[in-house]
Amino acid sequence: MSERTAVICRVRGLQQGQLALRPQPNGRPFAGLNNGNIVQAFTGTIDENNVIWDEVKVIKGPNSQLTGRVGYVNSRYLSCKWYDEQGNFIREDP
């Protein structure tokens, strides 16, 4: 993925509660996201339990106070689309 590729993701798959937004992988949550909220993903990491964590920036959260906040979320609950530097769609998660 090039630095100019944008990855836009929608929170999905939550059966109850919110997706925790954390300052670091598996850290203490400072906010929560709902199904349908939109984030931009930057980088990912895998913890010792093989959980994939994505660093994200909130584009559209449950309230305007979260817009622009950056943190980590469990990638299991994201469905993402990739765009090139001109904004052209490249691919999306199955």
C-alpha cells in the first residue's frame, strides 16, 4: 500500500456495545464507535494473542467530539475500501 493510498473503513459486526478506541493496541479504551461509523485506517499490528489492531482516525463517529481522534481498534470489526491517490476505487474487503 503506498503512502497516498486511502483506506476508508466502516465499523460493522458489533452485536452489542461499542468498538473500543484505544491509545495503543489492547490499551484502556478512551472512546467507543458504533456500527456504521467511518474511520480512516493507517497501519496495523498484531499482538501476542494474534489480534490485529488497526490505527485509525475517526471520520464520522457517534458524536462530533470524536471526529479527528486517532487510536487503535480491533480490525475484526472493520470493513474497508482502498482508494488510490486520485480517489479511484481499488478494492474492498469481501
